[in-house]
Amino acid sequence: MIKVLFICLGNICRSPMAEAVFADLVAQAGLSDAIAVDSAGTARYHVGEPPCPGTQRIFKTHNLPYAGRARQISVADLHAFDYLIALDSSNKIDVQSMLAREGIEKPVYRLLDFAAGVDVPDVPDPYYVGNFEKVYDLVLAGCVGLLARIEKAHADLLQK
Ligand code: 4NP
């Protein structure tokens, strides 16, 4: 099983969106038994909450199922997940600091590192400014690229 964790600040807007979008792509590719997907926040402000209204609207518009609640990233996550995918550079730095504190050597990627034709590094935080459709477009581009990368890197494991 390949395990992918999306990480933002609150785990109520961007990373749940990435989790749902990526899980949907994985399901469409027939890979749900081989790739596990989850999300978490670096902060604990919103632990236990459902996704924010803007993200729930995106789920409705794009027909994406989602049942998760916000949780904070843990040290166990750093060990358990193969791909740590941050939604922005500040999330990436926070996760890198956690890894360093624990003495774990593992890369942290930004989701948009994988997005073809996107020239911004960070998925903007929609919590204050909205613009959820723009966030969705970026998240989708990143998730498409990430899945392609994983399929290529693990072709032996993912052969159907
Ligand atoms: P997220 O958005 O990191 O995409 O879930 C945010 C959610 C909450 C806060 C900031 C960003 N907050 O400051 O509470």
C-alpha cells in the first residue's frame, strides 16, 4: 500500500479538498486498493470539525464524497505515510521542522510541484479570501500530476 498524506494549516479547507480530489482520481484509475489517502493540519484550531463551507460546496459541485473530520498531524503520520504533500510552502516548512525534530529523513513535497503548467508554488489559503473554484483548479492540477508521478515511480506495484 502506498500512503499519501495532504497537509495544510487547519485541515478544513485545502487538504480535505486535495484528499477528496486525489481519492477520486485514484478510484477512477482503479487503484483504491493500492493507494491510501488522508489529510491533516499542522495546527489544531479546528480538530474534529467537518470541512469549511467553501470546500463542502466544491464537494457538492464536483460530486466528491467526503466524510473526514479535521485532525492534527502526528509524529506517527511522519513514519506511516510514504508521500507527505504540503499545500503551501509554510506547511512544508512546518512539516520539515517536525521531521528534523524527530530525526526522520523524508522529503516533503508541495502539491503544486507536480502541477503541469502552473507557475505558482503554493495553493492559496481560501479561509479568509474565498476563491474556492480557483483553489479547486490548482488542487486538481496538482493531484493529476501527483498521481502520474506515483504511477510512474511504482509501476511494478501498481500493475493491474
Ligand atoms: P486550511 O485553511 O489550512 O486550508 O484548512 C485554514 C483554516 C483555518 C485557519 C487558517 C487556514 N485558521 O486560521 O483558523
